[in-house]
Amino acid sequence: AQKITQTQPGMFVQEKEAVTLDCTYDTSDPSYGLFWYKQPSSGEMIFLIYQGSYDQQNATEGRYSLNFQKARKSANLVISASQLGDSAMYFCAMREATSGNTGKLIFGQGTTLQVKP
Amino acid sequence: DAGVTQSPTHLIKTRGQQVTLRCSPISGHKSVSWYQQVLGQGPQFIFQYYEKEERGRGNFPDRFSARQFPNYSSELNVNALLLGDSALYLCASSPEGSFSEQFFGPGTRLTVL
């Protein structure tokens, strides 16, 4: 079963506008963490934001915020004031506490974001 | 501080050959994980090492092996290369006891001809 689902293969956004990238997840583990990474064409995975399953507040990091809806099992990434440099592939990932100390991240298929000038 | 480093950046091999990829974690990080990312897909977990011991293994054949050295750097070895092994291989490091942090290197792009 797919544990991380990103339903938007590609998205376009106008420069300076906000955009939401969708992510739903599936786990029976009460303790888990959700991550968003940005992958430019160079290939490096750049950490953006983290949300723990027990965190009461939605995570924010600069222009990035995570809209965490636990009951719906969704963890959407919101990018405010898009910039041309935001054009990249974005991955949602999950780590489950039951994976123990493996550090294993489960990734979705990714969403390609293109920012138009 | 330097981030996670990987070498080589690019590699071209032929079917049946063997390859070794290298990773140096962020200073102070004792955990190293390896991921394979085939073009157009998300990364897939291969291995995690902590304090030189294998802590986790993904669904990969025995042709894939790894090890971690006393300085916490790591090598990923792939034997009897197949065309399907062509991918970006990513290394990630984590600080001890951290659930929320995993930082990736730039990756090694392996092409098998």
C-alpha cells in the first residue's frame, strides 16, 4: 500500500503568489514525522520543514508552512510569495517510530513545481 | 560546517561490473543512510548504518552491500551491475538520537550501460 501519496505530478504558480502542494499519508503508528524536501535539477535533497505527529502547532520555516490535518492524514506544504528559484521537484516523506532506529524515510512520488515570471 | 559529501559525482559502468560509492556525513553525525532514486521516482531506502552497525535494510538484493568506518564515513557497494541500477544514489546523515533531522548529500549519478 502506498504510504505517501502526492497526487499532483506537476504544478504551475505565478511568481509572488502562494502555492499548496498536497501530501497524504498512511500509517497505523501513532508516532511519526513528516518531512518536505526540495530537489532542484542538480539532484541534492534540500530539507525544508518537519512536522511531528504530536506537534500541536503547524510547522513554519520562513516562506514554508505545513498544513497538518491529522484526522485527514494530510500534510500539505504551503509556499508563500513564490520565487523563480522555487522551481524544483518537491517530495513529501514520512518516518515512523516503529521503524526503530533505522532512520528510514518513505518518500512520495514528488510534485514538480514551476514558477512563472 | 561542511554538509554531507559524496564521491564520485558521476559514474559510468557497464553491466556486470562492480561499483563503490562513498559518503562522508556531517561532522558529529554518527548515522548514515543510503537511498536509490530512479529517474522520475522518489528515493527508496537501501541501508542505514549507525556506529558501524547495520540498523536497517530496504528491499534490495544481496548485490547491494555497505559498511561504515570508524570516522562514520560509509561506502555503498553494488556488484554485478544491471541496467536497472542506473539511478541517483543519495546519502543522508543524522545526529545521534534525532528523529527529525536527516540531511542529504548531492548524490552520485550512476549510469549502467
